[in-house]
Amino acid sequence: MKKIDTLDELIATVKKTDNIPTLPKVLSKISEEIDNDNFSIKNIGELMSRDISLSARILRIVNSPFYGFPQRIYSINHAIVLLGSNVLKSIIISTSVFTAMKETMAGLSEHSLFCAFTAKHIAENLRAKKINTIDPDIMFSAGLLHDIGKIIIATAFKDDFKKIIEIAGKSEKPLADIEHDILNISHDQLGYMLIKEWNLPPSIYLPIKYHHNVNLADDFKAEAAILNLADFLTRALGIGFSGASYLEKINGYALSILDIDIDFIKSVIEEIYSFKDELHIFD
Ligand SMILES: [Fe+2]
Ligand SMILES: [Fe+2]
């Protein structure tokens, strides 16, 4: 199979593919409104109420035990205020992308959602311990979108994707390395390109770019470390499916960046594990 030799070649191939996830009309209107500096909650709420499944999903997320707001939220406008524009936009993007994921890669939406909640939870615990002040909502968004590059591979390079998954099933190699062997690029880099294109902030797309190579990150290194750990824990707990069964050792470098130890990780696992039964909120 042909390797992708240049970035231009890659972009050209991706652009030629018809079914790369694009945002449906209502979603892109909402997304445009969010990008507007003085966006109005009322306008977004109105646009959103035209898409009942999206509104229902937003309310399910905001009322899920992961978010844990003390009182029940009934109004979409209230939910928009509580979640903030970045989380809202990530949910909108993943809404359309997860639909594509269901057909191409069963289990990836559960993997992404659990990773999102784990990343958010780690950031909250780090704040509580005054270790750092990383925004938990940014980590939620990064977790939700971190493996979106796999969808690009699955749709733009169908045959290569099949081969990658087949090799990953019997190989002791990280998935990103196998993608590199076959395509010269991996899902972390592709995801970064896509998320940047969709105008999300660097605090979301840079950790995505480095979630398998925390040591290479420059800005937002701690965010990349959280994302790496959240992804690792999701796979270690066997939640959803990320494309490969191989599990590397926990990333000691990421632990040292965040100044946490295995006991911290153990308590995170105890706190998040029961949430595995809540992953239907994206259905
Ligand atoms: Fe990944
Ligand atoms: Fe992942």
C-alpha cells in the first residue's frame, strides 16, 4: 500500500474523500455562532432546539453523574451557560463524528467518552490538591476528540485502516506506530490537524497532537500528560475499543510532569470505574 509522503499529498487525499465527517447544517450554524466573539446564548439555544437529539444529549451530559451538578438542569440555555463554549463545540463535533464512529469502529465512542470524563476528573483532582490549575472542561473536550484522527484514517484510507486494525490485533506495538509504518502519519497528528481546522483553541489541539508523545510537547505539556494518562487508564480498564489490544506500561514521564504517583492514579480509578455504566449518554 502506498505511503503518504508529503503533507500536501495527505491533505489532497483527505479532501478528495466524500465522507470525512462534516458538520451537519444546524451544527455548523451553532458552531459559527459560538466562534462569534459576542455570541448569544439565546441564539445558540434557539438553533439547538431545532436538533432534538443534540439538545437531549447536552442535557444528558450535564445531568450525568460525571458532571455532578447539584440540581437537575432542565433548560438547554442553562446547560449552555454551565458547559461553556468549548465543551459545547466539542460535543457538537463529536455528535456528528460519533455517528460515523459507530459504523467504522464500534467502541470508539465509549473509549472517547470515558477518556473525556477521566481527563476531566484528573484535572479536578489536581486542582483540589493545588498541584495545578488546568481547566477540567478543556480536558473533557480534548478527551472527547483525542482519537478523532482514527475516523479520518477509517474513512479516507479504508484499506489501510483494515490492515492497521488487523496488524494491531496480533502485534505488540502501539497503534500509532503501526499507523506510521503504513501511512507515515498517525491519528494523533491527523486529529490535531482536523481540530485546528474546526477553530478549537490550542489548549485542546496541542494535547491531542502529543497524547502519545508527551515528551515532545512544548506548550500545554501538562494537558498532554493528563490526556495520555486518561487514554491509558481507559484502555487498561478495558472500556470501549480504541483499535488495539496492546497495552504499554503507564507513562512514568507523564506522572512526573504532573507530580503525581501511583496512589493518585489508584484513587482516580476507584472514583471513575463505576461511571463505565453511564456511557450510553451519547446514544
Ligand atoms: Fe490515541
Ligand atoms: Fe485513545
